[in-house]
Amino acid sequence: MKKRLFYLFMVTVLLSSYLSGCFFLFTSYELGFSQSEIYASVGETVELTQYLTDKSDEISNVSFSASNTDVGYVSDSRFIVLAKGTATVTARYGNSRASVRIVATYDEVSEMSIYSHSGRAVELNDYEELEFTALTGQGSGQNANIVWTLNGNQSAINGINFYHTPATAGVYTLQATAVDYDISAEYEFVVYDGQQDLSVSYDESLLIQEQPQTVFFALGGMTQKSLVEWQVNGETVKEIIAKTTADLGFEFLPQGVGKYEISCLVNGTTVRMGENMTTTVVVKGDLPIKNLRLDYDDSYPNVYLRWDAPSVDGVFTVSIGSQKYTSETHSDKFSDGCFDATGIIEIFISYTVGLSYAGDEIFSGSSASFYHTAVKGTAMDYLDQKYLNGNYYMTDDQEVYDIFSYAMTFRPDATVVTVNAKPCEQVIIKLFMGYTSEHSPSYLTDIAWKKASQTGSYYLDASGSTEKNGVLKIRISFVTGNIPTNFDTKNKTAYDSLQVPHLSSDNYNGEFAIDSRPLSYDKVSTTEELYFVVNEGYQPNIEQGSSAQQIYETVRETLRKIIDEEMTDAQIVHAIFDYIMWKTSYDYAVLENSDVAQSVQQPAFYLDGVLTTGFAVCDGIAKTFSLMCNIMGIDCKRIVGTARSGEKIAEHAWNKVKLDGEWYMVDCTWSDFLTNVGTTKIEASSHKYFLLSDSDTKYSHFENDSSLYPRTAPVAYDYYDDVQGVFKVKNNLLLSTQIRAIANYAKQNKKYGYKVCGKYYTAQYFAIEIKMDAKIYAEVQNTFYTLLRAKLKEAGFVQGSFSIVDFDEICIVLIK
């Protein structure tokens, strides 16, 4: 049995802290490590259990401690490496113990690449500055000592980023060298001037083949050096920069029976192939039917026969025992790759299921079959028992993790019991294991607990035997509730907030993406249930009159005020980020309560903290950010782990959000800060922790289990170029001119108020945010701030009426 205590809140550096404990009965267990030393890199997370010699179920009850917390610290079974050095980690279980030496070093970088922010083909534009980033190790920022060479000429620009404005069209070769590691990377890109009159020719007689034959596609009409991409079924299979004006071709050999759609792009524009934009090559033969299976898990009592095959016309026949059903006689039951077998296939009976295809002018006949083994009769109850849009019949480990998270949130059929002399709500979930997991029940529960990342205090116990009756029983005893109760804000301090100019001034009248999602099976009544359901991708089935309804209506009304229909996803995420920082004060009062059971009842840990009281901690802030993004159809996840600022390390929650197919890190909590303008203390904000990459925070934010969360894009999302009130300093050649522009902007804009959420606010405080390259910051830091103060005074701002807050490469100018 395990006891888990979570207590997420903030410390003075805007981190969070938690208490955790593990209680169990000691038994005989001999500990040992498989090696005497473990080598790891700074910023790495070492899973200690994988080095224990005994991998039995008792492994989850082993505790670990570290001798040198300057080098790293232990969180559950993980060692987080903070700095270069050595530390001894000791494992304990009962009277048995074992030690291993951790040797921490900096990454030995052996690979390097160059990332282009504009792509590999760019149209010539006198005003467009191209940006490139050197990626070393796991991402950018590994080492700032980079030397750049463009077309053989060494640049005066050093550092992670390189900027260049092309003067002429042509092919450019860029090289970056990491001096400290003696490695380099080369990147070739093309600058083109306007469109060309291009065409693709080919032998039409080879478009339909009995056997795979090579088809040659010739590209003609090229007049300048260009980036050429050949695609098959939408995927690029050949990419080259054409350095001559000669025809550039593509030899395509089909890989078996099927249809292949060929397209050609030059500098990102599709070249017409005759009357069409694509050409299809067909190889005749048997229709490949793969992965024929029954699907009934989440849909029972509906049963479907599914298969994978190219989309074709023609007649399909399904055979179930002696019965046959064709797509001609039962067209209502057939769809692409699916046959509705509800009422036809009885899953509790064993028989052979077959599928055949009669053939057409391209694909000849083919067939496939499998033997369905009868599902145990006891499984019916679990198939019928629904939750959200699933059931209690498990087909893989992921389903176990999902229903565990659901049980932690909804607490279905909870009863009041006493555990370890404490009154608890207890939930018992019984799962039918319709598959054989390679993990033990205790291991499955342990992983499920990590994935759930629930705030609170509870005991876990898992038992079951798939050999006897196929049932896994998980018992969760909750010491704490998950409904906020104390909404008293008398002892909390709300500082004057800086008005944020990055929200919409027009109302959003469009549809919310969440409204087109499947409706949750369960009624949603609490705000924790609301967060969970929306985060899982379901439309909440709201219980009327509940706290969930109140918060859901509030957040939808807020979204309509802070965004508009013209915004991109990045701008929507930006508006949500700024709104949360603008409306929320950090709940420092929570720190004063050491009683876990009392503290986790505070609204600060829930959506209610941000959306009702205006006071929250990182957990409530991360949940709110995730909720608002997912309502808009923008994928977002709450991340749980630890964070480090200076010598302080604590538990923390933040987010990852998906934009343009890539994930980015967001931390609203760390982006808010308290400061003084003159003698007035105000709450201001920055965007230092907005849309970053994993590499940007590898030394400050550590995920509990990185396998549970998506990896980010290699470099941060650059939003600074098109945001009002934000300046980007890319070089030090015209530093005085750039600073004068910043001061003039402040002088011209301070007199205007901000329209936020449909209302006008007096601009009591005005903010300007300045982003500098790391290399530029190191070179001009002192000069920059001296010049900035001088120019602000020239613009009429007296001493005490403004403040400059330095966050390394991020600088915030606050004007009263």
C-alpha cells in the first residue's frame, strides 16, 4: 500500500513546493545496484529503479536519498542532475540499503545542425531579415560560442543566432562552428526572385502498370536556382536545390500494388502537371487487405469489423460462419474500411470471420480472415459499464491509465471508510483485463498515478489476477477532497496589475471547437471534472446549477472578450497567457498553511482560483491555461514536475501547447512577478517563459516523467516581431538608435488607456518588453541600461516614475 501526498504551491521565487510520503510494511528484500557509477549530463533525469538488480514488485516501495544536493536531488525514484560533480545516492527498503555514485558532467556535444526560421526557400525581399539558430546537443542554447560563415566569408555575428538580409537571388551556404567542441554544421538555402513558368512532362503510357516500372518525370522551364521537392502521396521523397537551369527530373519506381499520387513543388509552389496539380501512377494487382479485426471495446453493444486497405470501388463480402453480407445487398452497413456487424457478430461466440474483394479494373480480387475467440461471458458487465466515452473493459495499458485518472477526478461510487485512523472517501474500480499486460498490477497503478498528477493526499492499493477471472481491482482512498471550499480572500493581497495590451478589443462571435467534440457520458458538476473532461477532448455534459456550470459559463464569456475571429492560434494562446497573468495574483497566503488537507481545499489549486477569486498557485494557473486553450481547439497539456531557481528546488506545474504542429513550453506562473515603480509595489508580467523549447528550460524545469509528455520544437516560437509594445534587439551596431525608438514609443503611448475584455482602463502603468540575443546581452548589458535610462529621461520620464526589471535577455520597462 502506498500513500501519496501532493501539495503544490509557490515559494518566494514563484516556484511551488509539495510534501510527499510513502508508508508501507517492510519485508525481506535485498537491495543492490547493477553498477557502481552512473554517468549523467547536467539537466538529465536519471530513473534510479532501472539500475536496481531486483526488478520485483517491491521496487516501487524503495526510497532514495542523495548526499550532495548541489549536484542533484531525488524526486520519487528519479535523480535530477543540477550541476557538474559527484553525488552518492542511497536506496533503502526496510533494513536493506545500497549505494551508487552519480558522476555528473556537461554534455559532450558531437552533433550540430542549423535551424532556419524562414524555411529553405525564401523570396527575395529587401526588407526581410532571415534568422538561423545553431542547434547543439538536444537544442539551442547549448553553447553561445558559435562562429558563422556565409558563402565562405566569416561573419562578425557570433552566438546561437545568425541574421542576414539577402541582397540578391541565388544559393547561399551557411556554416556554423561550435569552437569549444570543434564541430560544425552546414546549411544550404535558396533565395529566389518571383515565380517561373514551369511544367512537368512524363510518359502517360506508364501511369497504369501490370508490374512496377520506373516512371521519369521531367521538370522544364526553370530560369533560376530553386528548391525543388518531389512528393509521393503528400510526403517529400526527394529534395534538392537546383543550381543550374537544366531540366531536373525525378525517377519514380512504385513499391508494389497501389495508387501513387505524384506532385512537384518549386520554392514551395506546386507545379501544374498538364491540367491537374498531381499525377497518379497505378500498379494493378490484388487489393492489399491488412489488419482485419473486430472493434467493440468502446462501442459495445455496437460491434464493427474493420480493415486497412486503399480506398476503392467494387464489391466487398463479409463472411461470418455460413452467413455472407455484400456491399451491394447491405450497402447501409458498409463504409470505407468498416462493416457494421451490430446484431450480426456475437462476440461471446467463437467463429471464423472473413473479408473478400471481388476486384475492379485496377485491383484484382483478394481476401483475408481470422479466428475470433469468444470473449469471456463475465466481460459483458464491464463492456456495459460506461465512463466518459469508454468502458471498464481494458484492451491495453493506456486504457488502464485513462480510467485511473478518471477515477481520481470523478471518484465514482465513493464510500466513507477509515484508513490509518483517518476518515477517507474510498473508490474501488474493477477492470476486466481483455489483454495480458507485461506489467504487474502495482506497477500499472504506479505509472497511472504519475500520469494522473492529482493534487491531494490519498492511499493506493492494486490487486488482481488475470489468470483467475481476468479482473484487476484498484482501491483509492482519498484523505483530501477535490472541491474548493474556502473562498475567503480577506487575508490575501491583490497588487495593482499592469494592464496588458495584447488582448483583443473585439468580441469573438464564432463557434468554440469544444462544442463539436463528443459529449461526455458522465455529468460534470465540479471544476476538477470540468478541467479533466475538456483536457481529455470531450464536451462537458454540464450539470445545471453546479460550480462547473458557473465556471464554464465564465470562461466561455471571458474567451469571447479577449479574442476575436481574426486571431491565429498563436495570437489566441498569447491572449489567454496575458489574461491569466493580468487577472491573477499569486496566493502567497497558501504558503502559511502547513496542513495539506486544509491547503488543497483552497481555490488556488483549482480553476476557481483564477476565474472566481483571482488568487491562484501554479496548479490552478496551469489548469486554467489548459482549459481555455482546449476549449478553443488548441491542444494543451498541464505538466507536473519540479523547478529550480538558484538554489531553490520545489514541485511545480506548467504547460505545453501545440502550434503549427509543434509543441512549446509555457509557464504563466514564472512569467508573473512583483516589483516596485517608485514606492508602489505592482504585479507585472514578462514573456520570458512563453512558447519556449525544452532546451531553453532544461536546467530549470524537470518533468516528473518525460515519457508522459510531448517533446517541444527544437527552438522557441518567435512572437516578438509582430507584438505591439515589444522590441527585439538583434545587434549592437545601432544600439543608441534602437533605444531612442523605445523611449519615443513610451512617450507617445503612455497617455493612452487599454481596452481589455471590452472595457477601457486608465494606463496607470505602462510596460515595454525588450528581448535581446544572449550574445548581444552579454556584450552590451551595462551600456544598454545606461543609455536606456538616459533616453527615458530625455523623453520626459523623471527618476522614480519608471523602473527597469532585468531578466537576463528579457528586459521590462515599467512606467508610472
